[in-house]
Amino acid sequence: MKILTKLKYKIASYKIIKLLKKQNRKTEQTTIAQAQNIGIIFNSVDNNDIETILNFFKNKNVFILGFCKDKKLFKKNNYFSRKDFSWDCKLKTENLKNFVEQNFDILLNLDLQNNILLQYLSLISQAKFKIGVYNNLNCKILDLMLNFEHQNNILISDFIEQINIYTNILTKK
């Protein structure tokens, strides 16, 4: 990893810790079925990821952003890279700014690799209910976390299915 990239990640970690101390938000639990506006961020492997995700959310207003190492490989506007953040982690693009300002019913962070930039977006998002994978930092950022035994081998489709199951269980109470 280049020195500048390492510095950017260190700054993002620092900003997350600083923002966590100030964070004061009210959560509203909801199910996937009840949610009208859903924000989704994920680590993208190929151009088919968005279609896989969209298959689960027909008849919903869904805003999807995929993180990729090089946006040149992806042809759609639904992708961003570390170049879309300034050196001090400010959002450079309108697409990212619009995403975090949206008042989503649910934000799904489908990142299974603990990407610090996706964690940062989750933290600053205005979503009412934030869901993602379990890790130590996400404990302070997300409202509902799922823990998988073989986290690196799980498919996005399986992750979404589990989120659907657990949000239904939680809201029945």
C-alpha cells in the first residue's frame, strides 16, 4: 500500500473515532419489506454485483454504491474509489454527498472485508437503521450486525437473505 493511501486510511480511522464520540442519533428498526428507501454500500468485485443486489429489492427505492479499486473498470455511476475522498476524508463527489445525506429507512453495509471507507460512509450516513457485518468498529457504527463463521466466503445474496430474516425476527417483538 502506498504511503499516501496508508495516511488516508489512518486519517479515516481517526475521523471515525472522533465522530463516534460526538454521535447522538435515534434509530428506527424496520424490516426490508417495510422499508421504502434503502441505501446499500458494498465492496465490488465485478459489474454484476449491482444486478445481484437489485434482484432482492424490486419495488423499492434503492440507492447503491459499490467500492472498487479502479473506477475505470466499472462503467456505471454506482461505483466509487478512494480517489473520491480527499486526503482528509472529505467527500469529493456529489454522488457520495447525496448518498450520505439521504434519510434511508435502512442502510445496508454489505462489506465483508472491513473497508474503512465504507465504515466511514456508514457512520456519516443519515439512515435510520444501519445494518452490516460484525466487527469491533462496526459495533459502534451499526445498529444490527450479523456474524458469519466464514465471512470471506459468503455471497452478497446470502448476506442479504440473512438480513431479511433477522430484521423480520427483530420487528416481531
